[in-house]
Amino acid sequence: MKSEAFLIADFVSICEHKLTIVNTFDTIKSDTFPFIFRPFGVGYKLIADKREEGREYELTVLLRREGKTVFTGPPMKASFPKAKQNIRGGHIGALNLVGVTFEGLGTYIVELRTKQKIICQTELYVVKS
């Protein structure tokens, strides 16, 4: 499977098979550390390849800093329907996170993965305001 979209935003949701993403960002500013950041979300769209059609996967969102996992989101399921008329099966997902603590300045990696592999990742920068 591959990612067509993977974004950090103020809020994400799915309604009627549509992914809503509000206010994307890649930088957080703070004067004090550690701090608990306001709720934010991760939205994504995945496309299955032929061998993944009709299967279900368990996905997890991780927040990593300096190679160490500092936050693990709850497990989520992703299923990919069989392709119809050569249109590949897709899966959209949204996870809103609450209570994430940032310990210090630096680059954090937000990662979407199965147990076996990283599907996609993006950088989130924490800087001094």
C-alpha cells in the first residue's frame, strides 16, 4: 500500500466517505517545555496494490523524536475492497489526538505504520516562539 495523502491538521474527520482536513501545519511554537499541545489530527488516504485487495490491516500512528517513540495512538483498522473496473481500492482515515506531550525543541516524525512497515511519515517541527 502507498500513501496519497498524509497530513497533520487542527482537526480531521470522515463523513459520507469524505475526508475533511482543517488547517494543516508542520510547525508548533512554544516558550515552555514540556508542554501538552492542543488536540490535533492526522488525516490520510491509502491506496492498495493488487495483492492487498480484500485484506484488512492494523495501523498505528506514532510520534517519534531522535529515534524514540514518544507517543503511540490507538490501533486502527484499514480494509481495501477488491478493485472494480481497474480502480484500485482505497482507504481514508482520520485520527484526532489529545494529550500529546512535547518534551523539547526539535524535529518530530509523525509516522503511520503497520506492524511490519512504515507506510508514510512527515516531519513536525517544534520551535521556540
